[in-house]
Amino acid sequence: MLLLVSSSAAAAEGGAPSTHRQPNIDEDAFDQFVQAQLVKAQSPGAAVVIVSGDQVVYTKGFGLADRASGIPATSTTLFELGSTSKAFTGLALLELEYEDKLSIDDPVTRYIPWLSLTYQGQPAEVTLAQLLHHTSGVPFASLASIPISSEEQALEQTVRALSGTALDTPPGDKYQYATINYDVLGLVIQEVSGMSYEAYMSGLLQRLGMNNTVPAAQLKDPQRLARGYKVGFGSPHVYEAPEYRGNTPAGNLVSSAEDIGQWLLLQLGTKSISEANRNIIERSHMPDTSVGSDVNGNYYASGWFVTTDGKELWHQGSNPNFSSYFIMSPQERLGVGVLANINSAYTFHIGQGLMSLLQEQEPLPAEADFYPQLDRIAMISLSVISVFMIILAGKAIGIPGQLRRQRRIYVPPKGRRLIGLGTALVLTGACVWGIGLLLKVAFVGLPLGVVAVWAPMSIIWLVYALYLFVGIAFLFFLTVWLFPSVKRRSGPILPAPAEEVI
């Protein structure tokens, strides 16, 4: 799908010769690949950028930034980044260290004295480096503690909500991704710099020449931001996610494909920058190998995953209604960025696939997309529950008529019948408890309110349907138990003795 590389290569900074091979990209082939994946992802729109050497060699928008208005997605359309924002926060922290304003080996309490964390009931000392590398021991489920807020103090509110948390592991002992780690680092940046995190980050981005990349709360022209969507009942729907301003350092920067192209060039060291900035960026790529790798064999640096052999750096970003994926091969001086206005694993697959094509390899088959899978499971389950509810409704409709015709009569629950009623109550309670336990396991401990924000809308309908079905089933049982049917007999209907009820 790619042509042979060109015979010339760009000169490295300072005039040194480069061995980089500049590929001639078959844009039609790239277009077809991206469009095919977006159809599978059901993504309304996306934007893609590819860099090679010191050049942006491909940048393009696909689909729509706003389906209702028919606004196309372009290379200048803004998208929420999600967790690819972490690399920007990591860079800012390392810049402050370069200026001797902090050390990443310092305990976080040196800058946020009131932040209390414990392990097995004892106070735990967590360093900035451990937060930076996700080895702090902070639980993944701490995501649920991030408050919905648009206030200027939202970042401090978020970190205060974390205070008092019990760690899953001793600090520095194990890698465990927890997005709120970077919100804590954002507050450290705020405390050390003497300005808000958002103001400091805006200044840093402008110095790097990324004028269209900003914290979401500082976006001056919201019309440039794509509408966000999430899947539900088999198709994407507009979804206005709650505002988590306090999560900005970890996931709420916005950017465009054009700006991400410049970001990738900076990361690859092929854009002209100061020696100091180059050193800081190189340091941000150094992974923490003092702990084991993640389940996929990657180590974590400062907002970047690094493969075991160090040949690729990447990160995926997800917000409830946006997703992104950046991947780089520093040795080959190649980089790919993908932005989409839906939360989809196909954003990751597009980035991986384009990198494979650049390397003249066949893209691997796409892994199953988690959210559409959940959506399909929820729709199937809802269909099954609906069938049972229709059966129950059919049986319940006839009960009033049976009461009028005295085919059912009230029998007070006594003796064995009372025991049966108690058993039904216990079983109903067990069903409710079992559903709660199942949801806790399925949603890795996250409360339903958080799941409602992130999961397909069909999941919430399924949860409500499960509880509703259990409730209706119990009420149906209670009705037929208290008003049992009686055996038919000729002549007037007399009160039936308990032994004759069915």
C-alpha cells in the first residue's frame, strides 16, 4: 500500500546528515483504510496526522464534526484529547524540575501538605515520580472521586476528594494506572508556579507553538470543538458529558490534528527548539523500569507508554464522548496522531494500522471494540428481559377479572404460606443483592453514576430493567400468593379452605 521511499532525506538540526527515509505516502490507500475503520467504529468524525522526519506528510479530516449541522471534521477541528493530555502535564512538571523549582523525588506532601494517603491503615508517603509513573498505589476506581465541577477551584476539589484514600499497594511497589495521579501533579504545578494549572499550561503550549491546544475551560471559541458522541442501541448519539474541570491535567486538553502534528515533531526531536526543551522532552520518554511492566509488556514514562524494546512510544486517550491515540517510532522518526468525536477502540486501531503501513507492514486485525460489545450485550439482555416482562404482563392483565368473578380470593398468609412469603422476600432480596454484586464486578467497583457517564446508554437501561423486572416479578408473586385461584365448582362460590387454594 505504500510506494518505495524517496532517495533524499531531511537534514537534522544543526546540519548533520540524516539517515531517515522519507516515504512517499499513497494518500488514497490511507484514506480508504481510515474510512473503513471509522465505519466499523460508527464514529461520526475524526482527524488524522502523520509526521515523518521533520515534516507533516499527511493530515486530513474525515466525516462530520457535527452531524446535525453537517459540519465536516477537518485538520483544524478541535477534539478533546482524553488521557493523551497526560504527556503535556508530565512535560510541564519536568520543566519545573529543570528550573530547580521541584524534584520529582520529593514527597507530594512537600507541595500539598494536606493530602493524606494511607496503606493498610498507616500513613503512606508518595513521591511525584510515583504519581508520574502510576506507581503511587492509588486505586483505579479513584476515578469515581473526581467531582463534576466547572468552578475555578475544581482542581483542588478533585485532589481534596482523593485525600484519605487507602492505597491498593505500597507506593513504588507496582504499576497501576489511575488517572487522578496526574490531577495531583497538576495541582503541584499550580502550587509551585504560583499560577493556575490552566494558565501555566497555556503559556507552555504557546512557547511550543501550539496555539490551538488549550485546557478545555479556556477554549475561547467553543464552535470549533467537535460535538461529542457515544454509542447506544446500535448507533452513535450526541452526548453532552458532565464537566470535570478538575480532571484537566489528566484528560481535558483540547487540540487539533494540525497542532498534534507539531507536538509529534517536538517529541521526535525534529522540530527546532531550545536545547533545554529537547533535554526535557527526552527525559519525559524515560520509562520507570524499577517495577514490572503492564499486562501488555509496556513501561510507563511521563505520560507515555514505552515498549519493552524502547522502539515505540504511545498513549491512548478516552473521554466519555471523545478518543485519541498517538504513537511514535523515534528510531524511524515516524509519528501518527488520531482524534475522534466518539469513545472508540478503533481510534487506537487506526493509529496502529497507519504506523504499520508506514513501516510497510500489514495492519493487524482490529480487536473488538469494548463499548459496542457492551451495547450489544445490553440490547440482547434487554430483549430477553422484555419477553419475560411481556409474559408477566399477560398473566397480570387477567387478575382483576379473576377477582371480579371470584376466581381468586384473598387468603391470609398463615403457617406454611407465611413461611413461603418470607422465602419469596429473601429470594427477592438475594436477587437485588446479586445484581448489585454483578454490577460491581462488571464495572470494576465504579458506582452507577460514573458508569452512566462512560458506558453506552443501553447499559443504564439494562440496569434499570433488571431491578424493575425483579420488582415486578415479586409484586406478581405477592398478588397471586395473597389472592390464589380457587377450584371451579357448581353453585355459588363460597370461601375456600386453605387446603383447596392452588
